[in-house]
Amino acid sequence: QVQLVESGGGLVQPGGSLRLSCAASGFTFSSAVMSWYRQAPGKERELVARIRTFGGSTDYGDSVKGRFTASRDNAKNTVSLQMNSLKPEDTAVYYCNAAHFTFTAWGQGTQVTVSS
């Protein structure tokens, strides 16, 4: 079955960095648009980054442009999110998302907390 498993979340100080990873299985990874979303308490889920298939072009949410970098490895069925210059407002649960021709899937989420 389709499975997405995020890892790499944790507590970091403002200005610090974290790298999230998402391991995918159960589908043809290279055919899926892979995205990272986040949801903070009391707020709607928002797009952080999207990586398209094959060519791997990316889109970023305005609040993370220039600080976050998304990448995918189609050989390893993984997608990553490098987060630099983290701010307290980046605190949220981060979700991996796969959008394929026949389904959309979500991971269970990983908590990122930016606090001193």
C-alpha cells in the first residue's frame, strides 16, 4: 500500500537548521508530484514546497522562499526539505504529500518546534 514516512523533526533554536526526509513506498515515486505542507496550531494547512516529476522544478510558499530547499531522489524514493534560518513562526507539524494520477497520500507528520 501507499506509505509516506517523515523523519527529522525536532526542537531547534531560532536561526538554526533542520532537514526533514520522507520515505515513500507502494507507488511509482517518479510519477508523483511530491510536496511538503505544514500546519500550525489553530491555522490551516499550508503549502511549504512542491517538487514536480522528472524535471524536479520546485515551488515554495512565500514565507519560506530563500530559506528552505526541497529535493527528491527518484532512485531512493525519498524527498527532503532542508530548512535554514528557522524562525519561531516555522513551528508546525510538517507533512509529506504525494499527488499521483490515481491518488493523493499524506504522511503522519513530524513536529518542528523553533524556540529558544
